[in-house]
Amino acid sequence: MFDAFQRRLIVSEGERAIDSQTVILVGSAIYVMLMLAVGLIASGKSQSVSDFAVTGRTMSLGVCSISIMATWFGAGPMMGSAAAAYSGNSLELLRDPIVSGVSLLIAGFFFARTYRRSERFTHVEFYETRIGNFAGTISGCIQLLSGSIWLGGVLFAFGVVFETLTGLSAATGIVTGTVVIVFYTMFGGLKAVAATDVLQMVFIVVGVLILFVVVVADIGGVSAAVQSLPERAFLLTPVEDNFTDWFAYFQVWFSSGLVAIGVVSVVQRAMAARTEQVAQNAFYIAGVGYLLFGMIPVTLGYLAVSSMPGVENPTAIIPLLAVEHLHPVLVAIFVGAVISAIMSTSDSILLGCGTVISVNLMPRVIDNPSQSLSLRVARWSIPVIAAVSLYTAFNASSVISAISNAISFSFAALTGPYLLCIWWRRLTSVGGYAGIISGLLTFGLVKFLMPELSASFVGFWVSLAMAIAVSLFTQRTHPPRHLTRGDGTVLELNDRLGTLPLLKKV
């Protein structure tokens, strides 16, 4: 009799598990279809690359702010940073969300006005105007490489969430999610991406706050949660007072602190803003919001150290917390939040890469392409980039490592010359090329000969120093070129910063 009761109990628990999984799976399917519908409805009909890539430069402050934050708030803080907190990796926590949030403020303070005033489509065009077309080609190719690696890491996170919460294979989630994202991005452009960003950010905020409140309540309240935090929680300075650790600490500030200025998906938001003030203030709002809200997944990762010890795959810690603490219906809502974070980054990367191929690379092959051809190339480049990123996703060991690899190439070779393109009148084309080439060579040599050092950090300083030195020696033989707007008029250096209003009325 006892055996019969035990069998019935096991069957009952299995049925409940299946019911919960069904609710989560159905909720995920409904959410994905909702994103698809919103993206297609909001897309309108793009007649040109301007409509497709920068919404005709009509984006409002609210939409621009939310879109920047949604784009930046992807797999990093939702998955990678929570995993870093759970594992006690303070260096990666410093990178994201702290320094990544600060990078949005830096982009707003020093670069947003220049982006909008230039009336261009991507920042790659700054290399073309000040250094040369080949520099633009190099920059564009590196942007595509880093973008596909970055997207691969994001899709990897999508697969982890999907498998953890639905029980289906990660491959099924990755491929399905990619197809949906490609579809509405390809046909809707930035209008569709921005519309889904707004809705996705609502899901992110609601889902993460629900999980945070429930987890804290289950632990025993705020005081109990505070007491359960690890000893060095939120202390992000090096544990050991030695050169190696402090070198790593400061290179995170330099590399990740400047990352937002050269990410095409974020730069496009500034270029799509209605005015320069909208562009600048949107970055301020998004940066502050990112810093504040990004600490919630970090806190959840810390709380899981005591409440869920021994998790083999820390990347899945946020989904596991949801399964452990939430009702299946609430889990379905939270799944929407995680998928939102991942989709909001993925569609932006795809759109940015498609724009780079159409605007910056295609003219190197076809002279004066028509608007219709440029638009077709921008659209059909998106599934190609997605296919490349799928390969990366199936080979990514972790979200953080994929994202770190994505920014290493461009930081070492491109960031130094890029800063000079905008802020130094005396940069010459020869100096710019010297900076790019020396940065790439240094990156490769340090990776091979001194793997204990940060190759991207060393490469950045060599690139910057070489660009300055060569430019100073070639002022007469290769006079500096002006930075120009899209219409060819000169963009003066004193116009690039302008006044710096904090949330000036627009």
C-alpha cells in the first residue's frame, strides 16, 4: 500500500513538473510572437537606408533613452554579471555593470553631440573621412568580426536560459530565437528594433523586480538577505595588493570605459536622435539607469551563494533562482524578461552590422550604389551575420568570455586612432594607419609572447602613441584632413562638444 502511494506521489510530482514546464514554454512562445508582431507593426515601410538604419533621425528622448539602455542591458548583466557575483569574480563585476554603465556616460558627455551633428550612419565613416577609405574598410571588417562574436555570446545565453527553463535543448532555443530576431530586424529596421526595445525594457524591469522581491522575501527579509551576502560582496578592488592585480583593475577601466563610443548599435541611437540634446541626454539617462538597475542581477547572484550553493554552471544562476522561487506563471513572466534582455541586444547588433556592410563596405566594391540596392544589402546582410553568429554561439564557453573577446580586437587597434579622429586636429592619414597597424601587431605579439598581460590594453597605448608620433612627423607631407558631416561640410573641433546640459529641456 505504501509503495502504491509512493508511486502515485512520484507520478503527481512528475505531472506538476510537466505542467510547470508547459506553462513556461507556452508563455515563452506567446512572448516571442508578441515581439514579432510589435516589430512588424512598428516597422512601417523603409524607403531608404536613412529610414532603415536611423529612423529618419526622428527618435524622441524617451524612446532613445530606453532603446540605449535595452540595447546595453543584454546578456552581460542578466547572465554574465550574476554568474560573476556567484563565482566571486570581482574583476568581471567591475567590467559590467559598473564600468559599462560609466561608458554610456562618457559617450554622452564627449561623443553624442558629434554623432548626431555629423548626420552620418555609423562611426566607421569617421575613419574614412580623417584617415582614409582603407581605414574605414579595416574598421568595418573588425566591427563585423567583433559584432558576430558578441552576438554569438548573447545567443549562447539565450540557449542556456531556454534549456534551463523549458527542458528543451539549447540548440532549439538558439535557432528559434535567432530566426525571430532576424525576421523583424530584417524587415523593420531601427523602427522595429526601437519599438520592441521599449516593450522589452518593460518586461526586463517587471521580471527582475519580481524575482528580486520574492527571493529576498524567501530568504527572510532585507536584514536576513544582507547578512547572507558574501564577505566581499560589492567590494570590487583587488584582493591582493600587487602589480598584476592592479594592472588588471585599471585596464578594465580603460578598455570597458571606452567601449560604448565604438559600438555601432549604440552609436546609431545617437545618430537617430531628433536633436543633439536628445542624443546627449538619452545617454545620460541610460547610463544612470544601467548603473542602478544593473546591480539587481548582481545582488541576486550574491544571494544565491548561500541559498543555492554548488551550482555547476553559474551562467544559469538567474534562471535557476526563478525556477526555485517563483510560481510557474511568474517564471513565464521572468522568462520574458530574460529573453527581452537578450533580444534587445541581438537585434541591435544585427542592424548595426547590416548598416556597416551596406554603408561602409559595399561602396568599396560598387561605386555609387543606389538607395534601393543599399537598402536591400542592409536587409539581406542580417541573416548572413546571424548565421556566422550561430557558429560562435555553439562554441562559446561563457557569455563574459565571448563579449570580452568581441571588444579586444577593436580596442587594441581602433580606439586610439578613433579618439584622435574626433578630438585632435593634427592627426594625419599616415599617423592613423600607423596607429591601427601597430595596435593590431602589438595585440598579436602580446597574446603570443606575454599571455599574462592584457593584449588589448597594451595594444591601445602603443596604437595611440604611434598615431600621435607619426602624425607629428608627417604634418607637411600629409596635411591633416577635416572631419566632415554627411553632406561634406566641415565639422569644427569646437562644435563637437558644445555645451553640456544635464537633462536640458528639449
